[in-house]
Amino acid sequence: MKISYRLVVIAAVFVTCLITANIIAVKIIGLGPFVLPAAIFVFPVSYIFGDVLTEVYGYRVARRVIWLGFACNLVFVFFAWVGQKLPPASFWENQAAYQSILGYAPRLLAASFSGYLVGEFANSFVLSWMKIMTRGRWLWSRTIGSTIIGEGLDTAIFITLAFIGTPSFVPVMILYHWVAKVLIEAVATPATYAMVGSLKRREGIDTYDYGTSYNPFVMSG
């Protein structure tokens, strides 16, 4: 398939949202009785663009972009770590602040990467499978249904691996995060419809993944 600039833009936004979410997630916000990470409003955007990738270009393309996001996040984390280890200038007094924001603990990184991969691949698989089952009808059911599964797995894996066994682990946090992310997806449904419709017309494609291997590690099938 010829790679269009529109696909490049969508992939770039997807990766940008992912990395942005990982940076700002260190801030915890309070919305009434709910305690959530600041990334709660940007991470679901990556799922929206993931939905668009799968719906328009198919699981094969989405699979490559998901791995691209993983690789780009690794690059960011590595150089953030290098920046942390480099000796600060004698007059620079912000080393502690840098470390508190960008000094990722190995446990948090493992939780974040695991949740991301499982959640994104589950989201893409469910949407692709539902598109075949519904014969391309009811886009809203696919975007919301896949998000319920993908975001649910992502949230449960991340919070459990990152916080279980610590005073910060509160199981109800999983429910709060999950519901908030699904609600954002639902609210964004009209925008998703508009984006998908525009891309299908402009690109002249509407991919159905008949015969596609859903193995996340197979790049050619």
C-alpha cells in the first residue's frame, strides 16, 4: 500500500499523544472526589487515532504504528535517563525537579509498556474483528466496544503492576480511570466519525482484515 501523508500525520499524532501522556502522567489531579493522572485527557486521544488507523488502513498498518509508538517511547525514556545521569552545571538547581518528572522507576516503565502493548493490540484487534462481523456498520459500536476492552486491559495492567503492594494501590482507581477513558471516547465519537469518513473518501480505501494474521509479532501477514 502506498503510504500517504495523511497516514504519516495520524501516526505522528498517535506517537505524540503517547509520549505526552507518559510525561504529564506524573501529575495527579483532583476532580471533585476523583483522583486521576493529568494524562487522563490525552492518552485516550491515542486510542481514538488508533481506532482511525485500524478502521481506515487496517490491522496490519495499525500493528506497525503501535510498535513504532513503543520504539519512540523507548528512545524518549532512554535519552531522558541519559539527561538525568549527566552531571548538572554548578549553577543549575533543578536536578531534583528533573528527576521527579523524568526519572522513571523501572517498575513504572514495565507497567506502562506492558499496559500499552496489551491495550493497544487488544483495541485494534477488537475493532478489526467487529468491523468484519458487522460488515462495516455501526462504527460507534466498534470504537466504543474496542475502547472498553483495550482501555480496560491497559488500565488494569498498568495500575496493578505499578502500585500493587504499595500504599498507593487502590483497586477502585482502575474503575475510575477506565470509566473516564471510555467516556472521553464516547464523547469524541462524532469527531471520530468525521475523521474516518473524510479519510476514507480522500484515501479511497476502506480496509477489511480478511485473512490478516492478528499475531502482534508478525509484520507481513
